[in-house]
Amino acid sequence: MVKNILCIGAGYVGGPTMAVIADQCHDINVTVVDINSSRIAAWNSDELPVFEPGLHDVVMRRRGKNLFYSTDIPAAIKRADLIFVSVNTPTKTFGEGAGRAADLQYLEKTARSIIEHADSDKIIVEKSTLPIRTAQALARVLSSNEKGIRFQILSNPEFLAEGTAIDDLEHPDRVLIGGLDTPEARAAMEELISVYAHWVPREKIITTSLWSSELSKLVANAFLAQRISSVNSISALCERTGANIDEVAYAVGRDSRIGPKFLKAGIGFGGSCFKKDILNLVYLCDYYGIPEVARYWEQVVAINDFQAARFVRTMLGAMFNTIADKKIAVFGFAFKSDTSDTREAPAITVCTRLLNEQAHIAIHDPKALENAKADLAGAPADRIAYCTDPYEAADGAHALVFLTDWKCFRELDFKRIYKSMRHPAFLFDGRNFLDHESLYALGYHVYPIGRPAMSHFEQKD
Ligand SMILES: NC(=O)c1ccc[n+]([C@@H]2O[C@H](COP(=O)([O-])OP(=O)(O)OC[C@H]3O[C@@H](n4cnc5c(N)ncnc54)[C@H](O)[C@@H]3O)[C@@H](O)[C@H]2O)c1
């Protein structure tokens, strides 16, 4: 019976995932460690390092009871029966496979610190998203220990989506557990199943081989991102032909074989996972000698880049081919709503391009302003303002650009904003989530994605 769980890596996955395990399994002690002591301090404070709806309540319910955030990695390793490894696996920036392969240095360092401090047998669970067959490498590193300790390695990828992480963890579509076909691995899988079985119906817990489990996570993200790039690619055609992408997506999604989800056209996907995981898949396909498959998946990222570039070109074209010295109010910097996470956010690309055009930008986001500051640290500071007040951001602006579909943006007083702006007042909806007709009626020149622009100029011509 698992009594002590440890999670190495207190990030967007490790922190919330372990909080939910502790909340659902009062009979298990859950400790989360990290080499980043300020992150651990934040998990132990009132200002958690990650914003997720519902997270604060879950952490406050269990922290100090059976949920602990700590920097004492050696002691936590010694105590644990089962260790989740949830460290970051970013895209490599150097050497072989740079720009595509996963950087596994944090994973290997974790394995080495487990060997150094462990003094009893343990189950090691890959929670991070990893290239297929990483478990084999991990097993080789771990089995090199000279203490006679035996480690069982399982794969248990995380499918939570930021912004809905707590609900996803409490009510998962499925929990995937991969292991080798040996009696010891099967016993370890049963231990992990017994943890999830505290709250997840047994039929939702899927078991597969190690390699299928590792690969399924990469493929799930690739398929999700592919749907976004597919609909975005068609949005470009809609803009040239007068079709409406929302109508097309709705009609297509009504086919039960296709389904309606993840067919919303927009500025493109962001987040720490989609791009990284597809690039990793591309690298693996090339590595295993199937370049045709690699090129196929590579296009998903290419279309995503195209969509952001095309969006800024639309802005420029609409605003008389110059935005130099014009103020642009940027609404939303997080890569999606209900998160403070800005990793790979389309806003980074768009803002950088706007600054390259010598625009002044005023950024407003309800949760992500601190991350935005860090992301734009290298940009010319005298041309960027960070505004906690949305009306201050819009005051005197030539254009509003919406890059995150925060619900609260729909409730803004657009009449007041229109009055405070320079005219003609442009509005670019990168998420297609605002009421374009009423904005147009207020006087804005409205530019959605994948639909005809609603410009007052044409009527006067
Ligand atoms: N963010 C998501 O939505 C999401 C969803 C599913 C899967 N994943 C995967 O989960 C993994 C973690 O993602 P994340 O978003 O939580 O990353 P993150 O960067 O937020 O957190 C990773 C943490 O690991 C810590 N760490 C690195 N090396 C360490 C070591 N040797 N010892 C202790 N701590 C160490 C880092 O300091 C960091 O705090 C990645 O592989 C990612 O692809 C992420």
C-alpha cells in the first residue's frame, strides 16, 4: 500500500496534481519538492505560484495535513514509496536536435538525485511528457545504483489542461498508466491504480505498455494542436472568400465523426506543451527514419506561426500600413483564459511584432501581467505600459487587440472605451469571442478572424 507519495517538480503540473491527490486520498502523505526555493515558498504562502480556478481552496484544505511543499529533497526521497517525476522537459536549445528534441537534463538529474538519496525500493512514475522509450534510459540510469535498490518505472502522463486543471484532475476523461509486462511492473501498476481508484472510476483507468503510454501523450497533444491549425488554415481562406469560419466550423463539427470541440479559429495555440510536443514528435519521426511523417506534423506548427504573422499583417493593412508611434491596447497576454501562464503565448509574438513596427503598446491582463513583464524584459521598455486598469490601457489608443478570451473582457464598457480612443478606432479580435455586430454599431472598425472585416470605410466609399 502506498503511504508516502513524493512529486519532484512543483510546477503547473506537479503542484495542482499533487494537491488533488492529497485532497482525494487523506490516508496518503503527499510531498512536493523543487530545486526552486522561491516556488516552494510561494506554494507555502497565500499567493500560490500558479493561478487555476479552484486550486487555492484545494491547497488550503490539505496543506500541512497530508500535503507538504518542501525543498528538503533528500529526506523526501528517503520517505517516499512512490515518486512522480514532474520536472520540465523543454525543447533543447543546443547541440544535437536543438529546436526540436526534448531536453532531458532535468529528468536525468532527478534520476541521479533519487539514486543518491534512496535507501529502499521505489516506484518511479513518469508524469512529465517524454519522448518514447525514455523509461528505458531512466531504468538504465536508476539500475546503475550500487545499493541493490530496485526501481519499477511506470508512465502516467498528465492530460490536464491549464485553466481547467482542477476539474480535469477531479473528473478525468481517463487516467493512463503504462508499464512493462513483468510481475514486478504489474504489481507497481496496481499500486498506482489503487491511488487513482480513490476517486476515478476503474473503467476510466487505462493500462498499456510503457511505450504506448509515453507515445499517447505526444499524440494526444499533436491531434489537439492539429485541429486548431486545421481550422485556422481554413480561416485564411474564409477571409479571402467571404465565408464565415464559425459557420464552417459549426457545420463541420456537427458531423459526429468530427465533433465540435477544438474547432475555434483564433490567433493560434500557445502554452508550454503543444509546440514543444509536436516538435519532439517531428524529431522522433526523423530519428526513426520516417521523414514523411515528420514533415506532416511539422506543418501544424508552421500554420500556427503563419496565423500569428498573418494577424499582425491584417492589423498593419487596416491601419494604413503604419503603426509607428501609434498606441495599441493589448487585451490579454496569457496563452488562454483562466491561467496566468504565458509560455509560448501568441501575445509574445504579436507584441514583439508590434514593437518591431515601432508601436507603443499598453498591455492589460487580469492575471498574467507579471509574466508578461518577464517575457518582454528584452523589449524597449519606453514603448510598453503594463496596466492593471483596462480603461487606462485603452485611453488614447488607436486600436484594441484581443489576444486572450478572458470572460471579463466581454463585460467591458466598450462605449466608454470608444470615446476615450483615437479615431478611427480599430478593434482586432484574435479570439473571435466578442459581439462584433454591437461593437461595429458603436463605431469600431472590427476585424475578426476568418470572417469579413466590418469596416465603416467601405460604406462611405
Ligand atoms: N503545463 C501543462 O499544462 C502540462 C500538462 C501536461 C503535461 N505537462 C508536462 O509536465 C511536465 C512539467 O510541466 P510544468 O508545466 O509543470 O513545468 P514547470 O516548469 O512549471 O515545472 C517544472 C518544475 O520542475 C522543477 N525541477 C527541474 N529540475 C528539478 C530537479 N532536478 N529537482 C527538483 N525539481 C526540479 C523546476 O524548478 C520547475 O519548478 C513537462 O514535461 C510538461 O510537458 C505539462
